[in-house]
Amino acid sequence: MTTAEACLKLVEELPGSLVESLIVQLRAGAAPTMPSPGYQGRVDEFVRCRSDARGELAPMLEVALAAKRVQQNTELVWTGPSTPVVPVRRTEQVLCDLIRCAEQRLTMTSFGIFQVPRLVEELEQALARGVALRIVLGDREAHSDQEIDRQRHQLGRVVAARATLLQWPPERRPRDEQGHAGLMHVKAAVADSRLVFLTSANLTEAALERNMELGVLIRGGSMPVAIDHLIDALVESGELQSA
């Protein structure tokens, strides 16, 4: 395996934040220090096997990390009866993994939130890591305030207090001839503008555990960035406002 191939492999195995830390340490000439024994052993082995090219490792890792973040990889996420076509993968597990991947910024949207304690726990841990969390909540206009309050309660005290909660105000929504307003019906999650999950599932117990649900998980490329920018634009234009 060449040094370039080894750098690409290491970047796939370590979280992006740890690769960035390793680059800084290598540039400073310091002995690399990782936060866990598993990562430490992997990095020690990587550096030891390439001691003759140590001065080239930092820039090569930088290029490998940039390539990983640009490259797009897509996979289907199917929750439901088993078939030989698409393997079953629980929507809840995909969402938990995505939340754990977030290092700086996390955006989530759902028409409803109900009885999802494991996700709430992951969101609390993300906030504890310093991740900026925003959640776009959906509601039916006739019961808007009550539904938003119920979802805030489902998110728990910590998430409700520290996350940015957003909604589509009833007065901003288009209406049909009978006066029925549109709904915020988007179901998505975006981590650091580099990983996005688009899904049919709301953040509810039924959607995560019993329903047939289909989604697409996209790593890298322009799509995660575009969706984050879309939410930014909706906030800036006033279409999404504080809940």
C-alpha cells in the first residue's frame, strides 16, 4: 500500500475532527495524541509504518480529507419487511449515527415528534459536544400552538432550551380556495453540510419502529450543502421563524 492509499484509508476510518487534529499535530512535529486507545493505536501504527515520509503525511492527509468530503456516496435506507432487493436498515439507527457524526452543526426537520427518547438522548449528547442544533417543527394550523408545545415537551428540557426551534408561521403559508394552509412536511437531517438523510419518516415511535419507511442517505457532494443553505435561506427570508 502506498502512502497516499494509506492516508485515504485512515481518513475513512477516523472522524473528520480527529484527522484535522492529527494534521495539526504532525505539522507541529508533535507525537500524535488521540482521545481513545483504539484511535491511538491506529494512528501510531500509521505513523510508525511511514516514518520515512513523516514530513509528507500532513499535506497528504489534508488532500485525502478534502477528497472524502467532496465525494458523494448514496445508499437507500429501508425500514419494513425484509426483501432480497434492499437490506433492512432501521431508520432510527441511521438517524442516531448521523447525529453522532455531527461536529459543528446539525439540522433536523420533521412534521411531528413523539416518543423518541433514544434520539433525544443523542441530541442532548450532540449539544454537550458543542454542536449547534436547529430543529424545524411541523404542525396543523388549527392546533398550531398546542402541537408545537407538545413537540417541545417531547424534545425534553435540555434540547428545547438549547436548540434553535423553528416553524413555518401560519400567516406565511399558501392557501387553497377553502382557506386550507400548507404544511411543513419535510423530513430530513443534515450534519455539518456533508451528510444528509432524506426520509419518509417523521420523528415518531411508529415511524422509527413499525412503519414502512424509505429514505436516502447521502454522504459528500453538493446535496448536503444545498439543503443546509435552503434552510438558511428560509430563515433569512422569514419563511421559517422561531417556534
